[in-house]
Amino acid sequence: MRSKERMECLGGVMSEDEVYMESGPGAHESDSSKDLGFFKRTTKDTSFGGFEMCCVEDVVCWNAMIDGYVKYSEMELAKLVFERMVCRDVVSWNTMINGYTLVGSIKQAKRLFNEMPERNVVYWNFMLAGYVKCGDVEGAHGIFYKMPRRGVVSWNAMLACYACALDQGASLHAYISEHKIGLTTIVGMALVDMYARCGSISLATEVFYSIELKDVLTWNTIIIGMAMHGHLCEALRLFKEMQEVVYVPMT
């Protein structure tokens, strides 16, 4: 097993950046992962043929098998491969959890989450994102407040979950303020977007001006919010102000 992959059998640990690179969009885009027939033929052989013998510790190969099934929503076959693995890493667990949430099986995703040998903020965020994808606000809320540590991704996911629920979104904003949690550019932008979508453009504006570091996306969020609610003159004024304080490359 390659040391640079920093994996451990039965619950490997990787850095958050590595997790994103391994399990993020476009991961495992191999030719074989696009061939469902290949995977089905391999898995239906109860011994897994030469694959199991040659790749028993090659976690990347096994993860590619799981990823291929998940892409085709073949979760039973993905589960079969997952259960046959001798070594599992964070990608193995996250691919399965993500697969179950994609097909709406949030109970199965939660079961796997509870079985994980070790959980860090990355695992918690994957589970939180799963509830958000399924539109389970109550479940997302429960996971969020059980998290031992919350990062920007966690706050952003919850604010997205409350995009059209002003009371809950405002409650989360109050929690941020009461606990003196720094309002980063990303979290601030999510708050602006949430208030604008809920129709409270005055609160969206208040949050916008409280953000110290505003990037182009932050400005675009408040400008779009103003335009959505018919404040065209204000949207135009903000656009001109943005051009004065933010470098916007010409395309």
C-alpha cells in the first residue's frame, strides 16, 4: 500500500484537502467506471475472479468499483463491493454515504455514518450535506447541532437548507452572533442570499455591509437580491460601487 496515500485499513484517515480531491466532482473518471456491464460481470462472480486476488489491498481499485455503481444508482451492488473490502478509507465510506443520499436512502446513509470507526469534520459535513440534498431540514438540524466542530462548509450547508425559511435562518444567524463566530466572506454571502430569498432585503443589506472582506460573488448576491425585489436603482448603484472597490476582469 502506498504511503503517500496515507490510508489505514478499516477506516483510513486523510486530510480534508485530500478528501475533496479524492471524492469531489470528477473523481475516478476512469474508462472502467463508465462501463456498468464490466462491473456487473465482475461482481456477479461470487469470487470476484482475479480482481479480488490482485487488488485485495488496492483501495483505489475497490473505490473505483463502488464509485462506478454509485454513478448508476446501483447501491445494492455498491454495498456488495463495500462489504467485501479488506481495507477501507475515507473515500470508501463517503462514496457509499453520498450514494445513498443521492437515491434518497437517508436511513441507510445514517446507518453507515454510525458504523464508521472514526469521524472528523469531513465525515460530519458529508452526512449534513446528505440531509440537505434530501430536503430533510429536521435531520440536517439534528446533525448540525451534534457536530463536535463546525467549519465554514457546515454553516454554509445549514444556511442553504434554510434558504426559504426566514425564522430558522434568522435563528441560525442569531446563534452566530451570540457565540461571536466570525462572519467569513462565504458564511456572510450565504446569509445575504438566505435573507434575500426569504424576502427580507433590509436584513440582507445589513449583513452585506457587516462583511469586512467582500468579493465579487458577495456583491453579485446583494445586487441580484435587490433586482429580484424590484429595487433596480439600488441594484444599479451597488453595481457601480462594486466597480469602484472590486477589480472585475473584463472578458
